[in-house]
Amino acid sequence: MRVRPEQLERHLGRGLASVYVVHGDEPLQREESLDAIRAATRAAGFAERIVLHAESGFDWGELQTHAASLSLFAERRLIDLRLPDGSPGRDGGPVLAQYAANPPPDMVLLLSCRRLDRRATSTKWFKALDGAGDVVEVFPMSARDLPRWIVDRGAARGVAFERDAAAALAERSEGNLLACAQEIDKLRLLCEGRPVTVDDIMGTVADSARFGAFDLIDPALEGDGARSVRILRVLREEGFEPIHVLGSLTWAVRGGGGVGGSPARRGGGGVGADPRPRLADLGDSRGVRHRGRSGERYPPRRRAARRIRRMVEAKAPRPARAVPHAPPGLGPAARNRRGRRPDAEGRAGAFRGHGPLDPRRRVGGPRTPRADDVPGETAPGRAL
């Protein structure tokens, strides 16, 4: 069962599952989710905790040993399994699938790792763990959801935020959720029970927003110029290379590696392949494809990308037509459809620059001498 981080507290109150998988890219929410699960298991009587680090060279038989053995004092146990690489490998996958098929009744498995991609979530071991327990997916907090998260977190800690104050704090801490949480705790001490205003944010909160190259995609395609300029300014201050920023925008216009992601997927990357990008159905920066709010066929983000594509196609050069058996040094205008250079009489004659014994030279009667002929060079059956 998939559970969101904000739903985890309510879900744990209904009872514990046999397996928990917590993965994601947001460190604060991931650690808070892990702490909530550990606290719930400790309150339910799981006094013994075993921590296993499944790094390179880890013996997966150790997990099987703990699952098959009884506790020293017949206490229930929590197995805290950590995957730094996000993959158990060939040896660990079958072990996890076997554990999920028959989990011990006096044990809870808590697996934590970085964010798993679609390929990892399609494996047998992940599907087995998902069927045996709960999966907590932690995604980075978007700019649209951050003000609501600030208000809810402040209310849980006894701090009331005005609407404009929450928006100002979200702007100054976007992309840095840990710094935002610390600012909420600091404002709780400074305001002493009164609501937090915009003046409090401007006077006490420093700009600690952090962005990545892919954070520029959504505001750029949505036409939000002010936020795009702000993200560019932060990226420049952090020392991002321009080629990385340009690469993320190119990736978005070409459909995120979809239909137009590579020349091979567009019908081959040889001579004559079309180098112009082709637009696929775009989603947001997390790769989530969706429709517009009103259900229209093309959401605003995709319509903006279609306009960018039309501008790119208008300026992109047309691919040159490949001519078979084209000798070097001759342009397309000097060749006919067979790739041969016409002679003085308009017929398909010999290639320029080949020796007298070249089989592609025409063998026939006498011809009119040319000004560019090499003195003393004659072809079989021809007289100069």
C-alpha cells in the first residue's frame, strides 16, 4: 500500500504492518517518516532493534538468520535494513522476496533507501514487499505545496502563519526543507504566540532557497518570468555550468527522453536522419504526465513547449540528402542521382580524380580533351 508522508501518522495509528519501505529524495521527510515508524514500533512493544547496512559485499544470509531465529528474551524485533545504493543486487532480491512471502509474526522489517526509479519499482522484490506491507514515497516539495506545508507544520508546533507570511517563507526556503523547518522553530520562539507576519519573515529569515538545473523547467514552460530569473540567479551564485542548465531545458523540449529523445528512436542516427527535436507529451519536472485543470487536451506547459518546438524547427537546418557512392570533394550539385559527374556531353561520365584502371571509368570511343586532364594520363580504349 502506498502512503504519503503526511498520512503516515494517521496510518500508523490503525496498526503496524509487517514490512515498511521508505524511499525518496527529500532527507527531512524521509528521516521524519523513519522516526515515526520506529517510535510506533517501540510503543507497540518492539524493544529490540537490529540495524543492517546492505553495502557492497553484504551477506544476505544474515537477514535470513535473524528471520529464522528467536529473540533472546522472546521480544519482538525491528529489523532496520538500509540500502545505500537503492538496489539489493542479484543476491538480495530473492532474499527480500522470500522474506515478504512469509514474514515472521514477531518482527517488522523497515527498509530505507534513496528514491527508486520505475525500473526498480517494477522488480519482483519490490512488488513482494509492497504486497506484504506499506511503501512511503517521499518526493521533493514543490513550490505550490510548500506554503500549505508551512502552515500545517506551524500549527502542529503552535505557530500561526498569515497567508502572505507563509508564501514569503516558502519563497526564501524553496528547495531547502530542512532550513524551512529550522526557521519555523526559530519563529516560534521569536513571535511568542502571536501570528507570524510578513515583516517577521523579511526581518529574520535569510534567503536559503536551493535549486537544481531541472527546477527551471516548470517556470520556463509556464511563462513565469520572475521565478525563472530568480532560479537562474541562484544557479549562477551556486556555480552551475550553463551547459547543465541548457541540457535540462533541451531535455524538456524534446520530451524528457521520450519519442524524440535520441536519433536512434527517431528512425536511426545515420546520414540523412532528421536532427530536429520532436515533442512528446510533457509532464512536470518529476516526470508525471497530466492533463490541464479544465481537462483540455494540451495543458499550458505542453502548449508552451509546442511553441518552442515550432521556433526551433523554423531555425534548424534541413538534413542533407545522402547520395550513394559519393566521392569526396564533390558537392551535391556536381552529381546526378547515381552519384556520377556528368561529362561535357551531359552523359554520366567518369569520376573526377580516379586512376586510369578504376573500373568506374567509362570505356568507349574517343572523347573531347578537357582542360583539367592530367598530361600523359589515358584510359583504356580512349585517345586524347
